[in-house]
Amino acid sequence: MEYHPGPGLSSTWKFIGDPGYYGIPLDVLRSRNTDNLLAAGRTVDGDRGAGASLRVMGTAFATGHAAGIAAALTADTGDARTAAIRAELNRQDARLPS
């Protein structure tokens, strides 16, 4: 994870503990109060440590991929359950935690 405390302050780089990755729940991409709205990439947030890890480009790509599939499945089949999205991500060879 990378943390940038502010202008003129040194950044902090820290590796995530074993196994070196973590899962991100699909619900963090869904709007609380607007149906059919997903937000991904650098819009996802958390506490200082989680936010520093969530907003890096690789994670932004992965959440964008998941949000795109969720939107496509919703439009195509109406099925945006986590299991259906995970199955499509696996079909597309996305790297997911087990």
C-alpha cells in the first residue's frame, strides 16, 4: 500500500501481509441510495490504511472490471449477484482470491 500524508511529507510504502492480497466486497462498489449505480477505481475509500491500498491503479483496474461486469450482467440478465459476477470474472481469467 502507498500512503501520501500530504505535500512535502514523505510517502509510506508497506506490503500487505500474507497471502499478499485481500478481497474487496462487491457492495463497496454499489451506491447506497441510487439503484443501478456502481462506482469503481479511485472512488472507493476506507480508513487511512485501506484507502491507501484501495486507490492504487491495479486495484482501480480490478474494481472497474468488476463494476463493468456487474453493469453488463444487470443490463443483460438482471442478475448482478456476487456469484454471477465472480463466475464471469473467472471466465475472463481475472485473478480473484479463493
